[in-house]
Amino acid sequence: MNIQSILVLAGLVVFFVLAIAWISKNGGWQGGGCGGDCSHCASHCDDPEKAKKAK
């Protein structure tokens, strides 16, 4: 392994760590988004009590 390979590998590791941190900060993988079901999300937004319980 030369220095260029090590730098590329280190850059990829940093990128993935930052991506995981960003995803975690913005609601994570579960319960943070619609998951493709926009009507389900809209039903949470229509009722403020449901929205509070979902968080």
C-alpha cells in the first residue's frame, strides 16, 4: 500500500463516519421519515398529538 491508497482509504472512512453522524442527527434510520409512505406521514402531521407520540 502506498501513501495515495492510505489517503483514499482514510478519506472514505471519514466520509462514512460523517454520513452516519449526519443520519443519526437527522432522525436516524427508524421513525425519522416516511419510509416512502407519504400518506402515513401526512396523517401524523394532521394530528399534533400523534406527531408528539411519534417522536
